Amino acid sequence: MKTTKLFQSIFLFSLFLCGLAACSEDDAPRLSPIQETTMEGDASTLQIDLTRSDWRIASVTDLNGYPPIGSNTQLEGPGTVDYGWATIKREKENTLIIETEDNFDGTERSFIINLEMKAGFYKEQIVIHQKICENLYRIESIEYSVEEGDGVEEAGTKPDKSTYKDENLGNTTGKHDYYPFINEWTEYAFIPDDHSDEIFKGIDPEKRSIYLPERIEDGKVIVGQQQLFFINQGKYYKEDELRYKHFEVDIVGMKWNIYTSTIYYKQLQVTFTATLSRPGSDTKKISKGKFTQRYPYGCSEIHHEVKDSLED
């Protein structure tokens, strides 16, 4: 009987000690004076001075608790955690430095830093939000030049096919205008040397129009008169004269007339240097790379076939 009471006393005392330990953890002051904060949309830096030094970064996650795929966001001591658009640095035992990039995502973005003590059970979170960046870039200048590897070359072919049936002709033969280039786009691309699309982010939509190269003449780049967007890839109709070029061909009434040809393409390549700036700021972005433009320039002889039915 006395032994049973002794075990009961020891058990109750153990529970009392656990309760004290739990209260001690719960009542401990926060490591960070900041529990949640919002940073500006421009690239910025935030320093957080922590109250203790014996802690670790357990993880860095999104608001749903998921870490970046394929990334290790744990940090035991001094070092750096890369969260894509943000960097979390621990240069001193009791200091965190958070550096963010310009937020051109079009929406507020966030992440959570999960901290925990190296000894004990204490854990806490720091929630970081970032506003949308409103200070957009504009194209200050863009220059084109002819450098090694630049020029014009053949760039493949594409089959063209058009089908017509004219029931107004009756059983006679007439003439028809065939437009092989009417739906043929000119495709262009700006390819930075680093093959990154960062240069195209955060540009004011009203300040991103430029003139594109049209041809190379006597070693110099001749720029066209049509304004288009400075983007990584785009397309447009380059020449109305070519687009609306047509050929007079025979057409047989009451029959299906099938016209086929092969469209020939060339590709222009020159070097570009783009400088982007922001109003009220000395910050500039400079990107150099290749501009390419693939365009139609001619077609083969047109073949004309006549059928009673397209199912033949």
C-alpha cells in the first residue's frame, strides 16, 4: 500500500515538472520582435535582431506550409537560405537579414520563416509579405549592331494549301486571285546572352514599344517604322506589300480547286543592347543579346488540282 502511494507521488511530481517546463516554454519571450510584417514592392532589405542566439531556421515555406521544391531551407548556424525572390541571411548569431527582389508578379507574395530553439520545444514563426512593385521600368534606349555571327540566312520552308469552290461560275473556267502570304507571320525574339527573361519583367506597358530591325545594309542595321513590344517572343505581319501579293490562277466552276505551294523563309540576326531605367531612380538594367527575326520572302510554283469531292 505504501509502495503504491509512493509511485503515485512520483507520478504526480513528474506531471508537475512537465507542467512547469511547458509553462516555461510558453512564457518565454519571442526570439523575434516581429511576428508579421509587410515589405515594400521595390527590392529592399530588412534586419531583424533576435533576443537569443541558440536557435535555428527549421524551414522557410509559403503560407500553406510548403517549402520550395528541391530546395533545402534549413539553417543551423550562420549562412544563407535562398527562397527564389528573397534571401534570408544569418551573418551573426542573433541577426536575420532579409533581402527581397522587385515584385513584378502582379500580386502580393509571402513566405514564413519557421524558427525553433536548438534545445527544448520552443518554436515561432515570422511571416513576411511583400507588396506589388509600382515603380516600373521603361526603355531608355535600344541599339542594334552587326557582330560576329550576325546576318541573314535561309530559315526553312512551310507548305501552304488553300481550297476554293465557286458555284457561280457554273461549268466554266474563270480566274481567281491566290494569296499565299496572307496568313504568314513574321516571328521575332530577343534572346539575352544570359538566356534569362528577367529583363522583360516590370516594364511599363506604355513604355515598352520599340522599332525593330528590318534589314542589314552596308554592314549597318536598318530599323523599320513599325513599333512593337520589347518582349522575349512576338509575331506580326512584316510587309503589307508581300502579305497582299497575289497570283492569278485558273478556277474551275462547280469543282473543288486545291492550290498548294511552299513558302520560303529567311532569318535576320543582329545584336541588341537595351538600357532600362526607372523614374526618380539611378537603378538601370542593361541587357545585351541577339535579336532574331524569321520572315517569309517568296514561294514556289503554285500547283492547281481539281476534285469533285474533298473526300477523294
